[in-house]
Amino acid sequence: MTATVERPEHDAPSGGNVPLVELKNVGKTYGNITALKDICLRVHAGEVTGILGDNGAGKSTLIKIISGLHQQTEGDLLVDGESTKFVSPGDALGKGIATVYQNLAVVPLMPVWRNFFLGQELRKSSFPYSLDANGMRATTLTELRKMGIELPDVDAPIGSLSGGQRQCVAIARAVFFGARVLILDEPTAALGVKQSGVVLKYITAAKEAGFGVVFITHNPHHAYMVGDHFVLLNRGRQKLDCTYDEISLEHLTQEMAGGDELEALNHELGRKSA
Amino acid sequence: MTTQADLDLASHKVVHDERVKERNRMQRMLIRPEMGALIGAIAIFIIFMIVAPPFREAASLATVLYASSTIGIMACGVALLMIGGEFDLSAGVAVTFSSLAASMLAYNLHLSLWAGAGLALVLALAVGFFNGFLVMKTKIPSFLITLSSFFMLAGINLAVTKLVSGQVATQSVNDMQGWASGQWVFAHAFNVFGVQVKITVLWWLLFTAVATWVLFKTKIGNWIFAVGGDADSARAVGVPVTKVKIGLFMFVAFCAWFVGMHLLFNFNTVQSGQGIGNEFFYIIAAVVGGCLLTGGYGTAIGAAIGAFIFGMANQGIVYAGWDPDWFKFFLGAMLLFAVIANNAFRNYAAKR
């Protein structure tokens, strides 16, 4: 499922392999507004790349470019070392880049297994080619279990699952249908502490299974827990690009909050900065 | 992409989680969408059995089934459309439109009735396509689009009939080519243990069975639930939302054509003003049968039970010797009760 690329890379800062997805000086303008400028990013197999940024930093635009919803106006997008331009999300999917959006693209009233296979249903091999419901149920259960999600009943409407479980089903679906690169758009944004833990564990599992994960978040704590590599966006520009070893959580949080601004805020609020 | 290749489908068995007790049969039954309607149908059946002695005869049952069938065939299409998240208020007049078109085209162009029926089918499907296309293109709620087509069709029915035949009804066509075979297919009655049963009853059951199979056992059915439940999500995972919805509008149009052919071959002449208001009966049957007005939930069997309730009420009131004017009151009360009961059932189901 995960094709690890063997070709050596000339100027790779981390690892010796060609990244699954690489962005070189990518920029995007909407009319006279510059949403992104000079973004460089590498996503390696078996690594979690955390993309951090506050509201309006350009995170969504960046995902849209990688997932094929929009095209960049400058720079190069490389998949497996080859320059590519995605025309549609289908293109990106074909290259194994799957995006799990915040709304998850699930239909709440439908059972878990119908959601899991929606759009890619399995059918029986003989006339009248009806749906292989039991096959799909079994696959859904095993696929979820593989990633450590135990669902009591795959016939339950997916709307009755918790937010974390729903997120996991959406990720498991992307994995099952051949993704190599998973783009997760704020998967922990609406979740409580425990639910976030479930999703973070899942992200680690996906990474260990050899997927390249792009984890978009505005929570530095979550990013630091699972990330191997961090990219910080601020007002459409890349402010920071470093690996796990090069940065501490405090530093990351501080960078994220705008560094000096946070200290000033601490001062204003009259507490000693930690 | 890895798909079928990786699947271990050898066993075809459902893996059960040991922490979950098998939900008992009773509970599984109770949370089905059509359960409320079924209980209601049984209750109404028993009530009429008690209060209306003629209701107990087999011939009465055949009449009730016939009344149910013409509503039920349409309710089947309307229910699928409603599960797909859309409405069709033009369904009632579309029936009349089809039979008028078939009759007048065949009569005035000197064609066989089957050719007229074929042309009418093309027209009906075109109207369905028009409805679906406009709804999907403009993103205006189908309620408004089909309300407009309802009035347009009603106007066309009256005006064109008057223009062509100079009357408010079509000419008699029972001496034309294709009458006998058409009547056999759409309107003949057959004998079951000495009781005359209309063939529409069989068609009704067939429509319901096929629709049920499509809904639950095919890809298309999965897509119908998905486009009704959450069209954006469905689109994001690759479901052709526009095609599915337009297809559903065209299926309603097909059902309307079918019932229209029954009217033509059963009554020979067609009144141009009829059919107005019937769209509500179809919607009532679907909703009583457990279809959710907002889409994504419901069954074709439920719509069939809803139509059966309609048929029982329609005939039962007459058999009981009550003033038939009470029928509409009864229908309204029934709808209110069904909606409240279905809502309660659904909440109960959601908590399980």
C-alpha cells in the first residue's frame, strides 16, 4: 500500500528519500490578495508534518493546493519527485493523496459501513450484482480494528458516534482506499481532551504504518505530541520550518502565538511568564 | 489504489464485537422507519373490520387494494425522491398530463395507442428531467421549482385539451389500435378466488419490491440515501449527486406516466382538470410510511403501507356508512398522528 520511494535525494534536509509530496516556493494569489507566498514543505513516508498557524494564516489554502481543490499560482508541487499540477481532487486521490476535511464527508443518518464504502461500494460478483453488505460490514470492522478503533456496531448511524470516532472512521476510509499521504484538516479542533487523544493515537498509528501525514492544527500541544517536522505559517508566509529535535514545545507555542506578543500579553495580565 | 485485491472476503461473515449483545429481534423491528405506519395500518384495519360490515368481504378488500395501488405506485416514486432529499409537487398533474398526452397524440396523429403512450413517456421524462435539472442548476428548493411546474402543467392540461379537442376531456379512444393490449397491461382485472382484482395492484407490489431492492441492495440505493442525507459529503466522496437527483425526478415522472396510462386505459376518456391535489396524497403516503421530509431516511415499503392506509380510509369510510366528507379530516388527522409517532420512534431509535 505504501510505496516507499528508493531514489536518493540530493538536498534532503531530513532523511535520504524523495519526499512523497514536496512544495517548492509555492504561492497563491486570489486576485490582488496574496494568500500564500514562498512555501517550502516536504512530506516523507512515515513522518508527521505538522502545519501550524493561527486563523487566517493560510492553512486552508495550503491544504486546498495539496489536495487538488485549487492550483498554486507560483512554485512547484512535486509528487514522488516529479513536478505535478492537480486539476481536481480526483487527480490528487489518484496519486494517493487523501484529505480528511473538518466536516469529514460523512452522511450522519447512514450506518457506519455504508459511509465507509460510500462512492466505492463492493458488489457481489454474480448477477444481480447486489451490494455485498456483509463483506463491507466485515471489512469496516477489521479496518477500524487494525487502527485500534473498536466499534460496537457498524450498523449504527455514523451520527451516533462520538466526534473522535467519526474522525477515525473518516481517516480509516482514506487509508483503506489507497492513500499514501493523509491530509488531516484540524482533526482535533472540535474534540475534547480524551477524544483528541484517540485521534492523536490514530495519527501515530498511521505514521508507523508508513503513511505520510500532514497534520493541520492551531494547537501546538497536539502538534508537538505527534509531529516529526513543523511548519509554521503566519499571514501567508512560512515563519518556521524545523524538526522535532530542533525545537521545544515552549518555543513552538511562543512562535505560534507571535512570540513577543504573548510575553506582552503575559505582562499585561499581570502574571509571571512561565 | 487498492480495493478488492486486499479484501478478505472469503468468509463473508460479519465479525461481531464480543462486548455488544446482539440487539434482540423485537428491538430491531421496532426501530424500522415503517414500523409506525404498520401499527397504524393494523389498527385502522381492525377498526374498519369492526365498524363497517361490508369491509369484511373479499371484494371490498380488492377495492381497497385498487384504491391503494394507484396512489401507491406514485408514492413509491415520491418516497424515493423524498429519501433523495427533494420534493415533487407536480406529481399529481403529471399523471393527468401523461394520459392526456398519450390520448391526444394517438388520436390526432392517427397513431396506435402504444405509439401515443411512447411519446407521452418521452414527454413525461422530459418534464421530470426539467424539474431535476432546474433544481440542481439553480439550487432553488425543489418545493418552489416543482410548485411552478405544477401550475404550468395544470395550465397546459386544461388549455391544450380545450385547444385540441374543444372540450374539457379527450375523445374516446377505445376503438383504436392497441387498446386491447394496452388495457391488458395497464388496467385489466383478473380473477382471484372469485374476486376481481385490478392488475395495478400487482404493479404496485412490483414497483415497491424493486424500489426496496434498489434502495438497500444496490449502489444507486446507497447513493440515494447519501444525496438526501448530506449532498455535500456525498459529492466529496465521489457520488454523482446531480445525476442521482435528476434520475429520481425522472423516476417520479415514470411512475406518473404509468399511472397516467392506467387512467387512460381504464376510463377511456381523460378529464383535463383532474389530478390536482393528488400530489399531497402521494407525499402523505410517503411521510406516513416513515420518510423523513428532510431526506436521507425512509423506505419504499413504508410508502406502500402509507398508500394502503389511504386506500382503507378512502373506502372504509364509505363502507362504514359515514359521510365521505369526513375523509379529508381523517387523512389530516392520520398524517398528524403518523408524523408525531414516527418522530417518537426515530428518537427512540437514535438513543439505541
